[in-house]
Amino acid sequence: MERFLDQFFNLEVMARYLPDVAAGFVVTIQLALSVIVTGLLLGLLLAVIRAFQIRPVNWLIILFVDLYRALPPLVILIIFYFGLPFIGITMSAFVIAWIVLASVLAAFAEEIYWAGITSVNKGQWEAARSTGLGFTGTLFYVVIPQAIRMTIPPLTNRTIAITKNTALASVVTVEEMLTVAQTSLAYAANTSPLTMAAIGYLLIFFPLTMASRWVETRYAWKR
Amino acid sequence: MAHAHDIASKFVVEAYDIHKSFGDFEALKGVNLTVAPQELVFIIGPSGSGKSTMLRCCNLLEQPSRGQVKITGEEITSRGVDINEVRQRIGMVFQQFNLYPHMSALGNVSLALRKVKKMARSEAEDRAHAALKRVGLADKAGNHPTELSGGQQQRVAIARAIAMEPDVILFDEPTSALDPELVGSVLEVMRELRESGMTMVVVSHEMRFARDAADRVIFMDGGLIVEEGTPERIFTDPRSDRLKSFLHSVTGH
């Protein structure tokens, strides 16, 4: 027991590496929030564009979505990180991780929003159209608000699952929490920094799960 | 509720030779329908007779495969017609109410006023309140559809239609989804509308209401109008076998 505590909860090691892990914590939060905001918005934008049923555009969207859903995020991340410089594009590792994870989230979110949009009852369309509201107006005022409410539970699940992939950014040298924790672990020859990182992830994702529950109940309506 | 369009034609709704096919199925095989101002026309018939499809052709929720529809003299089946403009003048009430579940009753009634008629929120809400009051739901403006009974929901749907001050309201089986004890409140509102001079086309199985309130009853079967006439004539002196057997099946005697 003592050895366990010494290995995972070594206060001296923790104190020494706390500033480093805290800095990584901040990077992880920045990356996570950037991914969530842009990923969910891009996903919604794609679903809205898809609703207009312009064939060639829809093919592109479906190609994008299926590609990003099929490939493991880590593979995409590595391809972008090592591949982009070859075609003359250099971006910071943080930006690459942001773009890749936001795109992955957008791909999944698009499918979820799309399922929501198509599951809104045909009668809703007819009622709105019969009052003279056009296709776009009906989509924005009647269909999408309902689609979003319906999709909040699967959307939050998916968002949390993908946002946790910020840890993958450690592979491409982003100084996020796991990177820092692993480096510290190597220097200290002690796993306590990893314990701090685990606590850090809980600090980020626990509130996120709670927030999603709050959103679910806040915007739910009885059926 | 008079519009400049009224002068152009002596009919509010005119539909000529309406055909509608769904794949191989011919739902309408050439139907003519004219509705005069302030007239209440009732369309009855067995399910699958094409009566709902006919009604939905009047505001182009169904696009007729062939034929011509005019609203207050303006042909709406011709190319280049702004259907969203035309639909503001044709209210519609659905069997399943189709209220927007994410909005209050007030929101349901005022949405089109704000987004289609481009009224300011306060003006739209004033008008929506007036429409809700007219259907007896002044105190339910803040309630969401799920907090209302079926009868109340349908009255909100009627308020949504009348708030637009249309030339005609189409009712597609407005009481068919209601529990029997809630039907009366909806019919009461429809009766009040009729007395105030609203032009109405009603597809419904409420034969007693048809008898009391309709100016004309149309019996459809197999995608065609089989008989039409005054309620008195249709209900007491049915001539075709099909109408006789239909009346027998719905009244049970």
C-alpha cells in the first residue's frame, strides 16, 4: 500500500511537477474548447447545407463525413502533421490537432444533426409551409430547433468521446496535459504526474458531462 | 377579411380538372371544385377517396399532376407564382394539429406573422393574442403544446391559421385525432368562424356538423366527385349507391 501511494500519490513529485501539468491542463482545455465549438458548428453547417439537397455538394459532404468517421483520429493526425509540410503547409501542432479533431467531431456531429433533421415530422414542414414560410425559414425556425433538441444526448456523448482525443495530440508534440505528464513521469521515474493528469481530465470532463445533462433537461419537452 | 383579390373572381377557390397520381395510383381523376366567398363546403367520402389529397391540392401541399387551381382568381398552378405569398391567404388546419412543440401557443401563432408577414414582435404578438382569444385560449398563450389537451391544441392550430387573416381556411379532418369529448370545442370554434363569414373547405366525418353548418356537401369516392348538393339533399336524398352505402356505414343505420 505504501509503495502504491509512493508510486501514484507522491506529494513531493506532485508538487514539483504541478506547474508543468497545470500548463498542460490549460493547453488541453484550450484545445478541447476549440474542438467542441468549431466541431459542433461545422457539423451543424454541413447538416444545414445537406438539407438543401444539392447533389454534388451532398456527395462531397458525405465523402468528408464517411472518410473522417472511417479513419482513426490518430491516423489522420499523423498524416496531417507529417504530410502537410510536404505540400508546403506548415502549421503549429496545436492548430493541426485542433483542425483534425474538430473535423472528426464535425463529421460525427453532421450525421447526428442530419438524423435529427430527417426525423422531424413531415407535418411540421407542412404546417410551416402552409403559413407561407419558405423552405429556408421552415428549416431554421421550425425544423432545426427541434432537431437540435432531439440530438442533444447523442451529440454530447459523441462530443465527449472525441474531445477526449485531445490526448492524442501528445503524439504530435502538442504540449497538452498528457504530453507533460508523460515527460514528467520519465524525469521523476514516478507515475504521480499521470495521476495529476487523470485528475485534470476529470476536472474537465466531469463538468462537461454534468453540463450536458443540464442542457438535456433544460431543452427537453414532454412528448 | 376582404382582400382586393376578391373582386377579381366571384370564387375564392377554383380547381378545374385536378388529377393526382402517386406512382401507379391515381388518387384524383379529374375533380372540379369551386368555393364562393363565405361558403362552407364539406367534403365527405370513404378513406382513400381522394378528399384529403384534393384539399391539399388547393394550397399545393400536393402538386396536381394535371389541372388548374385558382385562389381569388389568381392561377397558382402556373409557373412563376410565389407560392409562399399565396399560402399566406390560405389557412390550413391538420388532423394531427402539427403545432411546433418547441414553441408556446403564442409562438406558434405569431411565427408566420413575424417571419412571413415581417411584423414587429409586439404587433405580431398582439394579433396572436387576439387570435387565441377568439378560439377561447386567451389564458393559454404561454403554454407549450404538450401542456394542452388535443382540443386546445387544435384550437391553437386554428388560431395560427386565422391570425394570418386568410381568404379561406382548409380543414383536413380537424377532429379525427380528438377524443370524443374534445370534439365539441373545436366544432364550436369552426361554427363561430363560419358565422363570422370565413370561407371554409372542410374534409371531415362530422356528419352532424356538416348537416348543421355546411352550405354544400361534396361526396367523393375513387378520386372523383360522385354527388354534391345541399346537406339536406345529400343526407336525406342520396341518389348513388355509393353515397347510400357510405352514409349507411358512417351513421350505422
